[in-house]
Amino acid sequence: MKDIYGFITVRTESSRLPNKCFLPLGEKSVIESVISRCLHYKINPIVCTTISSTDDPIEELSNKLKVKVFRGSVKNKMKRWLNCSEFYGIDDFHTIDADDPFFDSNLIFKSMEIRRKSDLDFVKPSIYSSSGGGSLGYSIKTSYLSSIIKNTDDLFDSEMINNFIESNKYNSSAQM
């Protein structure tokens, strides 16, 4: 199968628990654990963080671990993903939240396989996954993402992408 890119979405300014990505989880931090799991399962991690100076430590850690990092919009994470895809020349990717250190790699592979074999715009998490039983990320085709966010700017808050993606009439999608 073609390479799978895992866009690890992370920032330090969480309103509920700031700096949670740096909390200890065993011998590593949460973000280090997510990166390590990606590498272990041969998912190419790209850390997608913001241009805010508060996220400089995320870039420093990514560089230390020798993984790609992309810095973009603070509010519009979908634009951050798109700009990352364009910067690295990536056709599709799977989103991984930095606070999901126990993501299910098998679900990521299955989601990407479904997206690619059926040439879908995106594959969303299953109801089981969304209820805490696995990965919560999306497999997204870059060209589709470009088409749905073309009229948004950096100030658009795309924190909760579910409704935004599903409200777009022109998509081909599946649920795991």
C-alpha cells in the first residue's frame, strides 16, 4: 500500500488542559508516545501545530525526534492540514489527535484503504470509534479538503470539523 501520512494535530493552548501534549505517559510525554506509535506502525508522522510562539516547544521536540513538522493557522486546523499537504506534496492523509496515544493503527490502515480503493473524499470514524472504542481521526483526500475550505480564512474556527465536513453537499464519504 502507498505511504500513509498521519497528521498529528497538536497545540499547547488547549482551553481545558493547557500543555496536555507534554504530560508524562510512562517514560515519554503524550506527544512522544503518539509519534512513537506512528513510527512503530509505519505511519509517517507529520506534526501539525500552529504558528503561535507557545507552540515552539512542539517544533523543538519534533526536530529532536527527527519527524516532519508543519506550522500553520492557529484557529483553522483544516487550513493547517491543507497547507501541510500542499507543502509536502501529499494526496491524502489520516488525522491523529495528539491526545490519542492509544489510537488503533489497524483502523487507520482500514480507513485509508477504504478511502483509496473507493476514491472517496473522506472516511469518518465509526460510531464505535466515536464512542471511545478506537481512532477518532479522518482519512481525507487533499483535493476535497481544498474545495471545502477555499472560502475560509485563518480566523475560521474549525475545531469541530464533523458538522462542517458533513454539511458539504458535494462529497463522497463513508463511515468505518
